[in-house]
Amino acid sequence: MSLLHHSAAALLDLLKGKQITSVEIVEAHLAQIDRHDGEVHAFLRVDRQRALDQAAAIDLRRQRGEPVGALAGLPVAVKDLLCDQNELCTCGSRMLETFRPPYDATVVARLKAADAVLIGRTNMDEFAMGGSGENSAFGPTRNPWDRNRIPGGSSSGAAACVAAAMAPLSIGSDTGGSIRQPSGLCGVTGLKPTYGRVSRYGLVAFASSLDQLGPLAGSAEDAAILLEVIAGHDPRDATSIDAPVPRYSELVRQPLTGLRLGVVREHFGAGLDPEVAAAVETAIDVYRSLGATICDVTLPHGRYGIATYYIIAPSEASSNLARYDGAHYGYRTDEASMMAELTAEQKQVQAAGDEKALGQLDSPLVRMYRRSRAEGFGPEVKRRIMLGTYTLSAGYYDAYYLKALKVRRLIAQDYETAFGQCDMIIGPVAPTPAFKLGEKSDDPLAMYLVDLYTVGANLAGIPGISIPCGRSKEGLPIGLQLQGPALAEDRLLRAAHMFQQAAVWHKARALT
Ligand code: GLN
């Protein structure tokens, strides 16, 4: 079997047994990237030399019998929104095209401390805003299962690179579904942890009360290995949870007994593709055969999830993105562009230097801000900034933002009630399999509706995992979502692993 089809767990065993070197593993994945990434475009940058040097250094240490970290020698791809000291971090945006952070994100520091090989930076929707991967300023990622289709987003490259066997593990971020939805559409396993489980320090913020980092992998077992490394308290992130990190990598293999799964019947109504519904029903049967009991639960405020999310996320984004003005951070326009903004009449005023008339014009600083933002941000980011600025403005704040916060609370309470009746909620991740590139580009609302089943977990701060559970007639992966109460990552991983022992959808890779 090719190295590319081994799980991360198996590769780590081979490395420990000295049956294989990290250089061999990295070379195999780099070759796969060379073969396919021209088309898939999962990566924005691959630093071959750095990856090979890291791998060689770890091999040497292992040879000498020196202690090595938990991921020693294993390639991990990182979404291009986590700071890695002095390395480019673009967030899929022209705005940050040349940004080199002066420090490491905590997750990156933990990966380095675990001796992971940072193989490359993955493509993403600009500032993580999107659900298709098409909003990257550097061109879309394509679904490795069908290059005419989207891989999902915003962690488009993070999901596609695992699906295409270009990396065994990757890190994504999830604000409203961005780990789970692309995982579902690409047939990989992706976990959004509890809000605060993984440090956000050094993550370029989109919506700070919703953002969470997490693992994407080929299986629940592999996701557990990666989560164990990145999770944990961080004094640099005030929202990080100060609770010990369970040994996910060991716990994952312990089956759950007496598992009670809740099905939200509302989720099987309008908008759900029949093939997705059928695959999820079959997955529920698998759990039944594994001894789980299934009950119906309800999330009565779930229908307001999209509306609530698309007020809160843009509100926070409009505030977080205010720093990109060409002076504090980000792309700065040039003089010619600022001049081009002026009308002929205004140019005359400027040339004449008439102080009083000049006072009527916007100052050069304001024009610089305006041009920089107009040129640096793409259309979806601008749409969010405008929406968020509106919902936060005096007069609308109470009607929109404050109201949304109240509904958010009700949504969280719905989950609390539901988890009184079941251990976890089982259902779809995305309403349809991957759609065609361009299919929803002109219809932002249709794009937002894709997030129907995923935004709830972010609004409530609870964990959710997406695992492959079937294939459409056209051969496209279908995802299953499990959601649990806060800090139930271990239980979600165990339930996912039980499923993956019984059904092997997760083993298939799109490309060989
Ligand atoms: N698709 C959602 C959005 O566009 C979620 C994005 C995310 O989780 N980063 O906001």
C-alpha cells in the first residue's frame, strides 16, 4: 500500500518502529502535491525545503534516540490564517498578501513543539467568509472528487488536501461550519471543538465569539491525535478553557455503551437533499445496530439560526476587520489610485492648493483608508462589513444585534434541553452534496443557507464532528454530523470511531 493511504496513526507507528523515515513520508506527500495540486489548488504555498529540512532533523533525532514529540515527522497542513513567525499569512486576501506575522499562533507553537512537519499553507475563503472556497483572492480550490465542484469552505484547502492524500492531517477553523461542512463535502473527518477548547491566539479573527480551530483528518482516530496536541488552556487567550486535556488518542478507541442519539426531526424537512437524507438515515441504522438508542429531539429556535448567525458574525467581522486600513495593518493603496478617485474638479482644487476648498475634500488619510479597503477586500468581505456595520449602528443595534444575542441564548438553551434527553445529536452536515463551481456565486442568500445545520454549534459554543457516511449517485461524499454538549469531544470522537469501525466510508481517498 502506498504511504499516502496510511492513517496518521499507522504512519506514527511506522516512524516509531523505524520502519520508515519522515523524509520518505514528506517526499511522498510532496510528490502527490506535485501531481494534483495544479488542479485542486488546496495549497497557497508549499515550502518543500523547509518541510524536508524539518523531516531530516527529526529523523536524525530519532536515530540518535533523542526524545521526540507526539507528531514527530508527520506532515500537517495549516489553514492560511494562523500566524507562523515570519511566514506569509494571507487569510486568502489581497489585504494580507504580504503579511508576515512576528510571532507564532499557539496552535502553530504546539505543532512545532510536537515536532510536526509544517508542509504548507492551505487555501481558504477570504477571511474565512464563505462556504464554497470560491472567495479566495488567489483562486478557488476544487473538490478532489469532482474538479467541477466546490470543496466547501471556508477551510476549502484543509479538507481538499486530506481528501486528495496530500497531507494526512490539517488544521482548519470553524465559525459557522468551516471545518465540518468542507469535511462533509470532501469525505474527510473534521472536528469543531467546544468554544475555548483550542486557543485562538494568533488566529486572524473573523467573529471572535464563534471562531474555533480544529483538526481535519482521515479518521476520528487521527483527528483525536491532532486534537490532543492543539487543545488546552492558553493564558494568552482569555476565552480559553482551563480544563485538563483528555487523552483523546487513547480514549477514541473505547466504544460507548448505552449511547442515546437524538434526531432533530426539523432537520429532515424542506431543503434537505433526498440522497443526503437517505445516507444519514442509513448511518442512524448503523448506530442502532451498534446498540445505540435513537430518540427524537427538537431545537425549536433552530430555524432562526441562519438569521442570528448572519447578524452576529458580520457584526463581529466589521469590528475585527476595522484594523485593515493600510496604516495599522494590511494592503495600502498607492498615490495614483488615490488621485484617480478625485473628480476633475477636485483635482483642480488640489492643484490650486486653495486651503478652504481643500478643506471640503476628504483628507488624504481618509481617502487612503477608503481606497486601501476598496482594493484590498473582495466582494463577500465587503458585504459582511457593510451588513455588520449596519447591524451595529446606532438605531439598529437594539433591533438587530441585541435581538440576535437574545436568540443566540435561546438556541443554546434548546441544546441544553435536548442534551437532557440524549448524549449527542445526529444529523446531516450540509443539505446537499458538493455543488458546481459558480452555481451559487450570484446568490449570497442561497450560499448562506448551506450553513443551516452547522451554525447552531457555533452559536451555542458546543462541539461538532463531521464524518463521511455515504456517497451520492454521482459519487460525491456525504457527511454525517454529531453534536455534543460542551467538552464532549472525547465522546464525539469515540462515537465517530465506532461508526468508522462498522462502515468504511472514511477510508476512500479521492486521488491515488
Ligand atoms: N459559511 C459560513 C460563513 O460564510 C461559515 C464560515 C466559517 O465557519 N468560517 O460565514
